[in-house]
Amino acid sequence: MTKLIAVFLVAAGALLAGPAQAAGGAGIEMERFPEAKRTDLAALQSGARIFVNHCLNCHGANLMRWNRLRDIGLEDDKVETFLIFGEQRVGDTMRIAMAPKDGKAWFGKNPPDLSVIVRARTSFDFAGTDYLYTLLRGYYRDQTSLHGWNNVAFPNIGMPHVMWQAQGPRETTIVRVAAVADGYRRTTSVYDADGFVTTTTETVIGPAKEGVSFSFRPADESQARRFDEDMANLVAYLAFMTDPTAVDRTRIGVWVLLFLALFTTAAWWLNGKYWRDVR
Amino acid sequence: MALHKTQYTGLAGWFDARMPTMMVEYRKHLSEYYAPKNLNFWYIFGSLSIVVLVIQIVTGIFLTMHYKPDARYAFESVEYIMRDVPGGWFIRYLHSTGASAFFVVVYLHMFRGLLYGSYRKPRELVWIFGCLIFLMLMAEAFFGYLLPWGQMSFWGAQVIVNLFAAVPLIGPDLAVFIRGDFVVSDATLNRFFALHVIAIPLVLLVLVVLHLLALHDVGSNNPDGIEIKDKVDAQGQPLDGIPFHPYYTVHDIYGLGVFLMIFFAVLFFAPEMGGYFLEWNNFIPADPLATPAHIAPVWYFTPYYSILRAVTTEFMWVLGAGVIAYGVLLYFALRAPRARYLGLGLALALALVMLPASPLALEPKFWGVAAMGASVVIFFGLPWFDQSPVRSMRYRPKWHFWLLIAFVVVFLVLGYFGTQLPSPANTIASQTGTMLYFAFFLLMPWWSRMGTPRPVPDRVTFEPH
């Protein structure tokens, strides 16, 4: 019996652990979103402000009501005064004026609605928050792309780097290691701050791991750090917006489980009492 | 007219005098339904599946109050339920977690049947009604999965409905008939909604009643796989039986507590269950113009999906050879001349439409669908495949038990590969798994007779608490 349960647990473990090893995304390791931001009200509010100022022009959040921001400490009057620029009321959802047709014409693809974007971009390989945190900070100048920008997390992305002034100029190095007939080849592309690329290729001696890695060298370290902070706040807000009941849910969940523990203990005791007669 | 003479007092007496059926049925199914006293952990999943069924029906009713079965609003209305309807997120997560929980408990319930031979004579009808419930449950889950109208809803339905197009002659028309359109569309959403909220649940409920009535007529099996009705006391009650109520009701309430702790831990702390209960891609609204790179069904369908994908043109040679070999096996194993020629003849006829070199061969896609269907329908045959002289694995040769575990592992491995992108290694694994899956059932009439069973006890083995 115990053996049987152990067999099932091992099998279930193998089943759940498997997909995590599969490759995906742009083939890069996503950077870790600072999880503590999720419950940091100041970060969430700052993220909401960045979202409204920079994202909510091309991207809508059609499933998110303005007054839901009270969950992160923004009262209706504050929202009305500081965040809503147009004709909308606090009971409306965050819709935008840009027509999908125009979006498609201007960017090649209508910018996706961001209401549930963190969940939609999660996969077996990485969390949606990590992906967006890497994406938003992963732009680099690339003279060969259509709009002069490219992205390590989303190659040939349709969206240009909206917040380039805030991030400041940087030099980008992308290293690709690929298997070839006689071992591995490492291709290093260095994009300067203006997006001109220098590529060098070398054959790797000895064992190597296939994949893509990247690094940035910002002109102004402190400016880049401030930008990272802002993007972490923005992603925290997006994570809140994707699942606004998460905080309530986990809070209630603890009580429900405590109640059930009590209930189950009582049921176990009662069960023992009744079954004492059975010989 | 005079009232029925009643033995009860109080409220029960009032009802019994006016509707004696009530108390008769109460006695028949609860207070005087004698269940073996040695039922163990594995016997909890029957009553748990009733609990989950009730959860699904009640939450389903509340969901329909806000859900909009319209391709334009369906996705938004689900998020509306999750965000703007008070407590809506709770109802929706109950329903989505309940769907997966349903399959968990039903799979464990079926495993119990295999472990202790619960499908054996005289319980064949109990088993058949159970298999029908399983089929209806799959249909219910499939229709329901389209309703959130996300990318996986849309493309999953698209893939599965397109399978029907592989049926010879009528296929393409059949697919259009099912969809109500040339692609999955608003028409499909509406009919799937109707099927999901009323048609299938009605059938499901009737089948559950039949399953229970059939069970209560023959009585429950038990881990020892012996008939408790063979040893009765002076009143004609089984010596090893105890009334279902209160002994098993109190037992099941305890089990329910443990189950609900796991259920609610998932619901409150990981409602997506890492992308297995709620697939990440389904948070993207359905887009008929953007096919996702990887279309995977929800976890409970993935073993069958693997079997579907395993069938390639090359694999048809293996399957065809397998069918011929099985025909030859039948020829030598069966006694009656008519049966042995019928078996061989059918196998050869089947091979004629299966082997790719044959001019009559049907396309592998069709056989993939057929294999997937067969992998589910084959469960119906268990009472006749199993020829072991004893029911329970407890007294069968130990390797029978490990064969069953091997089958479970094959099922899980098929399930795992069903979640993965197709690759050569995946295809080989799925094909091997498919052969083993069918071999387990089709060779059972022979392997279940092999080996010497241990002596079966007269009375059930039971240690008082």
C-alpha cells in the first residue's frame, strides 16, 4: 500500500518535473523579477503610474476597471485626478482610443491587450513576470531592424523601445553557441550604443553548452539601475492586474485550510468512535 | 384514504406514512445497504466523484448566470466573472479545479477496479455504466473547454473536430455538421455550450443513478475480491457487511476532509497548477488567424492524444502486423472452429484496410483517431478480458500486480509525451507506449490465466481499529 503510493508520487513527480527542462522562448535564460515587489504597495502604485503614462496609449487593458486600483491603495478620487486623462470614469475599463486597424498598420500587429498579459506569457519554461522583466529591459539598438530596435527576449519585436530615454544608451553583447560538425561555434555580436554591430566567430575548444546569452554595458550605471527599478515596479503592477484577486485568494485560503484541518480532525475522531464497534 | 402504517416516529414517520418509498429507499441504499467492512483507502474515490459532480453542477449553474456564449464576449465574460462578479473568481476556480479533480478521482476509482477486479461477474453492468460515465465525462470536459474561448480552447476544439474529417466518406461533412460552420466559430461555441450545460450533464446524471443502482443490487466488491453475500447470519445479512450509514458515511466524511484540503490548497494557492489545470495560452483570446506553436490538450486527455499522434504511416506497418499476429493468436487459441476462423478473418480484413501497401488502405490519420477511440472504448471489455480465477490482485501472482503498475506507468508516460512538442524521440516513445497499452488489454485473456493464485480466504481480512 505505502509502496504503491510511493510509486504514484515518484511517477507524478517525474511528470511535473519533465516539462521544466524543455527549451523555449528566445532560447535565453530569463532574468529574475524581484518577487518582493508583488506585495510592495509603493512599487505597485509607481508601476500603475508608469503603465498609464507609457503603455496605455497603444495597449489597452479592457478587462481592468480603474476603480480596481483601490486594491493597491489608490482611491477613486486619486485615480480620477492623477491617472485618467480622457473622458473615462472610474467604473470604466482601461480602454484606449487607438483603433486595432491603426495598430496593425503602424506596428505590423495590433498591440495585445495587457489585462492578463503576465499569465498569457507564462510557460512551462519561465514565469510571465520574469519574461516581461527581461523583455522590458532587453531592448538594444540594432541598425538592421525596421525601427532601429531589437530585443533579447523577443527577437525582431514589433514594438520599438518606448522608454529608451529613461534607460539611457548602452552597449550590448550577444553570444550564441551552436553545435557544428566539428564541435561548437561561438558567435559574439557586439552592438554599440548606435546599433552598429561587430560580429566575431570562433570555434570552441572543449565541451560547451548550446544557447544564447547576453550582457549590457550601460553608459550610466545609476540611470540603468533606476530604470531596472521602474521596470520591476511596472511588472509588479502587470502581475497585480493579471490576477487582482491573488492577495485575497491566498489570505482566505489560509483560513479555509485551517478550518478544514479542524474539520478533518473532528471527522477522523468521529470515524474512530463509530468504527470501534466493528469487529 | 388511510395513511400507510409506519414504524417510524416524528418527521420520518410523517414522511413514511405519506410516501413509504422514501424510507424504503433510504434503507435500501444507506442504513441497510451492507458494504464489506474491509474497504480501504481506494474505496473513497466513488463518493468523492459524486462530491465533485455536485461541485461542478452547482458552480456551473452560477457560472452560466454571468457567462456569455458568444464568440465576441465569451473570453471577456470569463474574466468579468473573475474580476467583477463578487466571489466570481472562487466559483470559476472551483469549476476549473473541479474539472481536473474529477478526472483525478475517476482515474483512481478506475484503478481501484483494476486492482481488486471490481468489474468481474456479477458486476459487469456496474463497470459498463462506469465506462459510459467516463465517456460522457470526457465529452463534457471537451465541450466545456471551448467555452472560455482562449487560444487553447479554440485550437484544441479545431484539432479534435478536424479528426472527425478523417472518417471515410462522410468525414468532411461530419466535421462541418459538428462545428455548424467551416471553422470553429460562434455557432460551434453556442452548440458546445448547450451540450455542456444541459445535454451531457443530464445523461451523466442518469448514468450515475444507474451505476449506483446496479452496484447496490449486486453489492460492493472488496480488496479481498470475495463475495460477502456468501456468508450470511440468521437474518440473511452478510456476516462481513456493515450498514453503509453510519459506518461508511462517517468514513467518507473523513476522506472528504482530506480531499478538500488538497483541492482547496490547489484552488487558493495554485489555481493554474503550473499550467496543467489552466493552460497559460488560454489567457490569450481565441484568434483564428494565429495558430499556437504548440497545441496540447489538458493533462487528462494527453495519454489518448499521444496514442493519436503515435499513428504515422510507418507505424501502420507495426499496427497492421500486430493485428495479423493477434488474428493468428486467436486462430490457435480459440477452440470453436467458427470463432477461430472469424477471429483470423476479421484480423486479416482489418489488416487489409490498415497496411499502407494495400490498395484499400485508409489514411493513417483515420487510424490515429480509431486508435484513440479504441484506447478509451477498450475499457468496456475488461470483464471479459480478465480470465483470472481470482478477482483481487492480493491473491493473484505478484507479477500480475506489477503488470498493472507497468500499465499505469505506460499510461503516465503516454500522458507526459502528450504534453510535449512532437519530436522523433517523442514519436518512438508514444508508439512503444501505444503497443504496450493495447497489449495489456488484448493479451489479458492469456496472461491473466497464467501463474498460480494464492488461496483466497473464506472471510474478508479485517483488523479492527
